[in-house]
Amino acid sequence: MECMDEEGAPDRLELLREVIAQTCALVAPRHCPCGREGAWLCRSCAALLRADPQRVEACCDALQELTAARVREEERDGVLLPAGVDHTPLLPVLALGEYGGDLQRLILAWKNGGMLHLGTRIAPALAPAVAHLAGTAPVHLVPVPSQRSARLRRGEDHTAELVRAMERRGIGRALLLGARPTTAQDGQGARQRRTRQILLSGRGARIARRAAHPVVIVDDVVTTGSTLRGMHEALTAAGMSVLGAVVVASARLPADGGTSPARK
Ligand SMILES: [Zn+2]
């Protein structure tokens, strides 16, 4: 290796990084969660992260609020409303895609497979979704807390790391509130069972009350939305204004690409 002058330092650092990466690749070849070799994230999986965010709250059963019930059909403002119940989602939820295939493999590798570095690729991918909810206004980004057991098993809190990476990208201010999820108890009403209760620690609630900006909740995957509902309740109880939630993937996508009316 030839000697390098001062100006060569950044190149040298880059070279060193490549040497380390190549050496590591000899021991454990670089491969994408989808199985393709040669890169930590292949082009096709990187493209999944560039997808336009979609509204998915209509697919989240636990987020639906009963807004009206009609015994028989009714005409209102010239519109015939069928007999039945209307539901409106509690908050908007944006996802990059459906939880399946390569996107699912990517998320599992990130949260369970020791590939925490994928969070630095996921973070910028969520910027358009945050902008959709908040425009250019400053926001606090609040990660959904991991179960303590999951955190101990994995050795890290991947959603908290994701939010820190989003803050480094200037997407919002990370607000880590020390919330903890509690599991639903027997004997609770249907409403409580649909909500995964989340308790802000005393300190978390104090920080939330002092926070200057509205909040966007950040999570990896939404299924029924019960966790997001629990977060929404905990944050609004602490006096925060919640603009919505941003997730990497949703268990289900609306058939029409996110414009369907709320449904149960
Ligand atoms: Zn891939």
C-alpha cells in the first residue's frame, strides 16, 4: 500500500472501510435479507423502501371508532345511507407496503436477525410518510416501545434506534418516553381488549407534557392497530397532539390503494 498525504485521508478511510467490509465478507458473505449475495440490501429490496406511503388505517380493526348507527336506511344531504354502522379510523396510518415477501424478510432481518444497520436505510424511507402527516411543521417522533422481553432477547430496541436515525436525517425530533406496554387482562371489556395498553412512565409523561410539537408515532409493522391505539391513548392522555402513525409495513393493504372508506 502506498503512502498517503493528508488530503488522501478521506479516501484512505473509505479504502479502510472497504478492506474491512471485504474481510468480513470472506468470513460472512454480504447478503441481502432476500437471499441475494453481494450487498446488505439489493436493488430490488431497496426499491421496496422507495415506495410511496399508503394509507392503511381502514384495514386496522382496532383503530375503528363507531361514529353512527342506523336501524333503517336514511337520506341525508341527498345521500342515501344504508342501515348499519359507520366506523371512522382513530388516526391516519401510513405504510410503505404489505408485510409479506421481501419486505417481511427485510423487517425480520432488521428486528430479529442482527441486521440493525438496516434501520439506517429504513429511516429516510419514512420521510415522505412523516411529511404527508405533518407537512413541513416540526414534529416529535415517538417510537412504539418494545416489550422488555423482546428487547432483552434482541439486545437492542430497534424502533428507538430507527427514530434516532430519523432524527439524524432531520425528519423530526426523537422523543423516547420510557413507555411500557402491558398485556390485556381477562375480564376487560371489548374496548380494552382491542387496545394494547401502554403506560408512560412518570418521567415519560412529564417529558410529553413539555414537548413543544405534535407527535408522529413510529412502529415497524401494524396488524390490528391495537398497539397504535394504546400509544394514541397514552400520548393524548399526557396532553400531546398525535398527527398519526408511520410504519414500515402493514399486515393488510386496502384493496383500492388506501382510499377506501373506513370499514370494520
Ligand atoms: Zn434483496
